[in-house]
Amino acid sequence: FEFLSDDTIDIIAREAVENTAILFKAIKPKGGEMPVVMGSGGSGILLHEAIGHAFEADFNRKNISIFSEQLNKKICNEHINVVDDGTIPFNRGSINIDDEGTYGQKTYIVKEGILTSYLHDRISAKHYGIPSTGNGRRESFRNMPMPRMRATYMEAGNVTESDIIASVKRGIFVDKFTNGQVQIGAGDFTFFVKSGYLIENGKLTQPIKDINIIGNGPKALADITMVADNAKIDNGTWTCGKDGQSCPVTCGMPSALVSKLTVGGES
């Protein structure tokens, strides 16, 4: 109860009113393939769902993941670093020790555009002949551990968010998502955009609503051409489901430009 201070309640109420007021002005834009600027923080759910699962070692050990043959190969822009971290203090996705007795650690999945590691439990680590990364997690003692994400995020880049927006002649900026569907092996996804803006001639203009973005996670990662310096972890209440098991996780990313995604809007 001490979390819900007067200041916190005031912030929550103000954000709810402001977000609702914007929706009254929002439009449904024309759809098609276009550049999409992902806002910092909550856009990390795309990184988690559409890309992160494909890095889990059980999918790669069984040759289900699109990344099964990509270890130590360049898969995206050299300015991109993707981390799965179990060591962030007081973070929802952090673990001191995983459910197989391995210490939590910070694991670079992608380092300077190179796929450097999968996320391992003890079974996959033995298969690949390396130590576990501390990702062996289970919902409870009733379940078997398997490779699961912890706090998955992209590190900051070398430009500003305003620089990224200014580089787009026509596209959209999205910062909040709701429902989505992902095909884990191939990484095909669709996400419903809760809020965002049109980008016209390098400026944010009209608020948008009632659209979804459609694409392929690994291809979207490869199509990220600019990464901003505003990295942010979205400390929400994310829960990840896999094989009927749920585990607490977090995600995050800086603002980033995906050069092309399909936007479902007006025809």
C-alpha cells in the first residue's frame, strides 16, 4: 500500500486522462509499407516477443528458430546490442539464481550486430558444450525448467530520437502496444498499436489509432537503421508465457527506426 502514494496516484490519473484525450483527436491513417519509429521503453515488447523467443536455445537446438544457423554471424546493424540481463537490482525480470542453480548474469545476445549467444538452460548448454547463461526458468516446482528470458533490452545507440524522426519523410511513430500475435520459430508478428503519431516531413503531426503493424521479427531487427541514445526499461507488469508456463519478465529499448514495416490502416 505504501507504493500508492498521493503523488503516484496523481501521476496515474493524469496519464490516463491525457492518453484518453489524445484518442479523441486521433485518426486511422492510410496503410501500407513504410518506415516505423519505435518509441523507447514499451516498444521493447516487440523485441521480446518477435525476436527474443527466437534466441532461446531450445528452439535453436531443435532447429525451430530462424537463428539456428546464425551463431557468430552478422544479423543486424553494427550499432545494435541486445542484452538479456538477470542482474538489474529490484527488476521484475531479474533472478539471483535460476531454477537450475545457475547464477543470474548479463548475457549479450547480439554484440555490435553479431549474434554472440543463445539463452541457455543446462540441457541446451550441454548440447552446445558451453556453460549455462542462467536462463533455466520454470513457473513453479510443478514444472520443468527451460530457456526463458529475464530482462531483455536493446542498449542505447548514437543518435537522438529527434534525429531519427527528422530523417523520415512519411511514416509513423509508435510508443504503446496492446494485443499481439507471434509465430515464435519464424518470428512473424502482428501488434496492435495503442498510441502513436504520423510522421510527415520529419515532424510528428496527427495522433493515430486503430492500426496494427505486421512484419517478421528477425527481418525487422535487420531493418533497424538508426538507434537513439534514450534507452529505457519498461518496468511494467509483463508476464511471458511459454509451453503453458508463465514467468515475470521485463523489456525495453531505445527509440529506433525500422526502415520498413507493413502498417494496417485505411486502404
